[in-house]
Amino acid sequence: MKKTQKRSECPISRTLDLFGDKWTLLIIRDIAFKGHRFYNEFLDSDEGIATNVLSDRLKMLETKGFLVSKKYEQLKTKKVYTLTDEGIGLIPLVLDMLVWGYKFDNSLAVQPGIIERIENDRDNFIAEIVTALKNYDAKNFC
Amino acid sequence: MKKTQKRSECPISRTLDLFGDKWTLLIIRDIAFKGHRFYNEFLDSDEGIATNVLSDRLKMLETKGFLVSKKYEQLKTKKVYTLTDEGIGLIPLVLDMLVWGYKFDNSLAVQPGIIERIENDRDNFIAEIVTALKNYDAKNFC
DNA sequence: TTGCTCACTTGTTTTTTGCAAGTAAGAAGA
DNA sequence: TCTTCTTACTTGCAAAAAACAAGTGAGCAA
């Protein structure tokens, strides 16, 4: 599993210890902004994560308490992955990456009006995302 | 140099293409929040970046336009690294990592009151950091 | 001219990632 | 019951990146 050892007492460094890689926050994005819940949905994302890296990151996220998995009762070979409250706490960070990425290159794909909402109505917007998540009704924002 | 190829049209993924590693944003932190300007100052940070990785990341950041380097006139073996406006645009992202890291583990070291300022007075606070930077008077926040 | 400082580069080992293939458990059809 | 899928992984190997140690060359300083 990816190392998450503490390199220093700086909280920025600590955040990067945990999420300083190209894949972990994409899994959070997939759950929060695309409503993905199953292994094969994560595998099929546009970026093309490798199956062993996905397996590794899901384990790390579960071990650290950012998500939980349980058996999917409708089809018992499947597992459902959902964010814990700790995992939901990552949404602001991912939203800022969305804003930054769009400002860096505004030819990238985003839903209309979303940048303005994140900037001007941030707290309500986050609350809406969380509600949608809990109702299994996440919107696709990118 | 670290790969920064575009994996998809998603702006979150694009941000991670550029900054999804354990070191690049620490250099931005060092400049913005610690006032570091010289190669050996970055090298001496608590996290212990390797000299080849530092060299690589500085090159990438300069190539992509997030910072510029020029000869230090007082001592010509030295180079001064400073953020461009593009680089300054990364400060909000790094601030959110500070907040997230501290909430994840509030035994980590931060200046008193800083979390509240980031959350309640974000725009002014960012403006202050930028002003301090331009006056070569950056504060150490972590 | 000798010995520093400084910003790197080079070479080697270790770790992590990427890719292809395989596996085991459960479902679904004959 | 037997075979064949699907699903969530694991395994093995090659390639890339990071870590570590040791240079190098340009500019000062005595």
C-alpha cells in the first residue's frame, strides 16, 4: 500500500502524505461527483486507473476511515463503496481542484455555472452534494 | 521530469496531473508561507526533499510558468525563485490542504487563529499573504 | 591558488506504478 | 449438476520514479 507516513508536523505536508498522488482523490471525485459505488465503475473512469492501483487505494481509504465497503445484497459478488463523514470532509478540497483546474485551462469540461456556485455559494453547494450523495442521486460535475 | 500529461477532460484530474505528487505543492508552500527563495532553503525543509527531485520540480514549475528564477545579484552563485501570478493562484489550494490536514489531526503545528481566518476571512487573508510575499516578508504558518 | 559555497548532475538502489494475466466466489442458464 | 459469466480482486514482471550518495563546475573569499 502507498506510504502515508508523516514526514513533518506541517498539516499541508500531512495532507500530501495521504493524498499526494494521482489517483486517490479521483476515487473520492467518482463517489462524490459521479455517484460511483462499485469497483468496475471506478475502473471504467476516463483516466484508466490500473486494477491493482485501484484495489490498493480503496484499501488505504477504507483502512484510514474515508470510506466503507459492504456486500451489495442485490448481487453478492459486488461490493458497495460509500464515503464516511471523514471522506465527505474531502469534498471541499476536491472542489477547489475543480476550480483551479478550470481556471488553469478553461477548455476543460465542467457543468455550466458550477464555478460560480463553488465560489459564491460554497457552503450551500457542498450541503447539496452531501444530500444528493445520501439519496444515491449524485450529479456529474465533470 | 514528472509526467504532466492530460489523462482526461476533467479539471480535477487535470489538477492532479500537475500537482498530484508529494513534493510540488510543498515548494509552493515554502515560497508562499515560509518566504523561502533559494535552492538550499527548499532542500532544508523538514520533509527532506532529495536534491534531484527538487531540481526536477523547480524545472517543471518554471517550465509551466508557476515560478521564475533569476540570478541573485548579492551572490551570483545563487538563484532567487519567486512565484508568478499563476503560482500565486495555487495559494487557495494549499490553504485548503492546511485546513484539511489540521482537521484530520489537530495535534499538528499551526499558528493560532489561522484556521478561523482561512474559513471566515479567506479572501482578505489570501490578499495579505500575497502582499507579504511581494514585500519579501512572508509569515511562517506551519 | 587553495578552499569554500552553491546549484545543480550523475549513477545506483529501492520503491512504486503500469500492464497482462490469473483466480476464487457467487450467479445464471442448460 | 455442469458450464459459463461476472465481479473483485491477486500475482508477476517490466518500466518509471524516488531516494541516496557522490560528483561537478561556476563564482566568491583569503
